[in-house]
Amino acid sequence: MHPAPAARAAFRAANSVDLTRVGSGRLGEFAEQNALPAAVRFAADHALSELLQNIIDHSTAGEIEYEFTVDAHRLTLTILDDGAPFDPLSVPSPDLELSIDDRPIGGLGVHMMRKLMDGISYQRLNGRNQIVMTKRISSPSQLNS
């Protein structure tokens, strides 16, 4: 049995209030075209939406590029923005034992991304922030591309 060939889709967008909705829609289309399992779709969509919304809400980025690739074993989401340097992985995990009133604001979205995805990395590359998130596909036979 031969592994499924890799599929790729790449997009460029201005930072706008529609970024999260459009990015999520494009990921949904890519997932459908590549028959990704529901659990992979769910995790990737929530992690991507959180990251794109953080760019909208907190970043100085003007342009965002994002790419989806999938092979028989994993889905990879790569997001680049031209905003000020910011490593979301430097955000400490929230203390979930604290009450909501005692917990500082922030950090839950990054925590959620870490829990949903199998791998997340950050680097500053050519003056841009690059986040790469991966999600394993539990069984290569679940990918019917």
C-alpha cells in the first residue's frame, strides 16, 4: 500500500475582522477535500481560529500567510505574520486550580492550542512570526485523498 500523496493549500490575507471566519472556512474546505477525520478537523479548526483571532486582537500584523499540508500521517498548519515579534509559546500555562476570579486574564487560548494539537513551534523568520502546528492522523487509512 502506498501512502497518500501530500496535499497543500496556501493563502495570503490582510489582517481584518474576517480573518478567523475566512481561515476557518478555508480549513474546512481543505479538510473536506482531503477526507480528514472529524477529530482532526475539530482540533485544527479550534487551534487555527484561536491563533488567527489572537493576531486580529493583539498583533500589529498587516499581512498573514497560512498554509495547510496533509500527508498520510499528519496535518500541518503554518501561519506567518509580519507583526511585532511574539512567541505565544512563551506564555505560561494558566493555573487552572485558581478560581476564575483569582486567575489572571489571558493564556487560556494558547493553553487550548497546546492541548488540541500534537506539536506547536514558533520561530522568528525573515522578520515574521512563524507558527507551525501539527496534528497526527490516527490511522493512515482514515485519509482518503
